[in-house]
Amino acid sequence: MWFKNLRIYRLDPQWQCDRASLEKALSVQVFNPESASASEMQRLGWVPAVGDQELVYANDGQFLITLRTEKKLLPASVVNQFAAEKAREIEEQQGYRPGRRQMKEIKEQVTDTLLPRAFSLRQDTRVWIDSRNHWLVIDTGSSAKSDEVIGMLAKAIDPLPASMLHVATSPCAKMTAWLIEGQASDDFTIDQDAELASTGTGGGKIRYVRESIETDDAKKHIEVGKQCTKLALTWNDRISFVLTEGLDIKRVTALDVVNENHTRAENEQEQFDADFALMTGELNALLTALVQALGGEANLEQADPKKAEPVLEIA
């Protein structure tokens, strides 16, 4: 049930959302495997968020929707192999090797021929819409996948009242400062994984995996021009995760304390309701605390684009 990765967007507080209107908007993009052309490389569409129910699952102002992607698996090596065989046949017929333009046409023909026989890979991406606290969160660590979701939502809801979350202090600067200080702020604690990357042209990186980074070591790396781009954190002893420089949250894990007092329901539907309510409540509290730790949300209208990033001083 828990989202593993969080790509975070902010919803317009003035936007009103209810299950019926959202269901109607998405219904024109339902995933239908029977209606697609055999020559399509990829298909997108919305599927029921829970079992065989409606497209939109709703619970006290919280909504869950799911986008399905189906891609044909047709490796380039296979296309090249069949295209080479076809090119040899054409060379024997016309007496000379096909040119670049003709080879391109051959590959296109081979692709069209092979696509109906190619295997398909399906992937579902879940989206949480919080109409009360104005979050739109996509369960993916991929920017390409989140772009697919936002693109589909923008076609269904025009205009789409969502934008990327922006904070006053860059995650990179704040994570670097936390490493210098040897501790995070507020209810956050530093865990064992970290990545520091060079700000110069060399692009060198140092990764700490299941190993704590000592404050003195962190200072040495930062003194020579590195900044923290990924940092494992725990919030309030309840949720562990990895924060990235792009404000993505990855490897989300609910800790035992979250589930200790979580009662078990009598049936599957009631259990899903309880689990979803628990997840959305905890993640909303986490996101709120994280935004506060990063200086609050940025006012982009008043921000000065020429203002330089604050320089971190090492004591």
C-alpha cells in the first residue's frame, strides 16, 4: 500500500475536487488493450485504483488513481538483425547495397512487421491527490514516468492546477549544512546512506552505503568542493527515506512504530481504507515537516532569479 517513491507537486488551493468529477474527467482515457493498434509501441490509460472498482478511489478528501503503461519489448538488436537480412535480399535484387535512406525505410518496415509479435510489458503508476492539504504525489522515482502522468492528467483536466513544489532553501544546501553540523533539524535524523558530488567540471562522486559519514569526513569533502546530493533520513522515528537534491523522496519505509497501534480490519476493503488513511496521514505530516525544515515554500513571484545560493561556511 505504501508509496515507495514520492514525486511531489502542489495543487492550487482554490481547486475543488470530488470523486465524481475526477472519475468523469479520467473516463475518456480508460486503458483498453482491445482498442489499440498492433503497430503501437506504447499505450497509456487509467485503470481502477482498487480491484475492479471505479477509476477513482476516494476516502475523506484523499484520492487514489492509477495510470497503466503498456510498452512493446522490441530490442534494437532484433530489429537490426532482421533489417540486415532484408538488406541482403534487396542488395541481391538491385545489385548494390541499400543507402542510408533506404536502410531507414527497411528498419521501419521490419519494426511494423515485428511489433504484433513482440511481448508487452505493463507498469502501473499510482497517484495520490490530497484535496485537503493540496498535494499531488506520484509513486515513482523517474522524472520521465512522472511526466507521463502529468501529461495524461493535463489532457483530462484543463488547466491542470498543479506545479512542482519549490522550497526556500535548496535541498542540496540544507543537506550539506546538516552534514557539516553533524545533525539534521527538527524531527529529522541522519541515517547511513549519503552521496556527495563535486560542483566542479570533474563530476566526481562519493557514496556512503549502509555507513555513517563522520562530521570531519563530511567537512573535508565539502572543503574541496563537494555538496550533498542524496541523504538518508528518518522523520520522527516513523518514516525513513532518501532525500535528493531535486526534492524527490525515495525508498520510503514506514517504521515499526507506525504500524504498532494500527488495528486490523475485519475485511479486505476496510483494511485498505485503514491502510490508505494511515499512509496519507503520515505522508502529509512528513511533507509538511520537510517543507518547514527547508525554509518553507518559495514565493516564486517575489523570488529574485539573480540571487546567489547562500555560501556554506565550515566552522
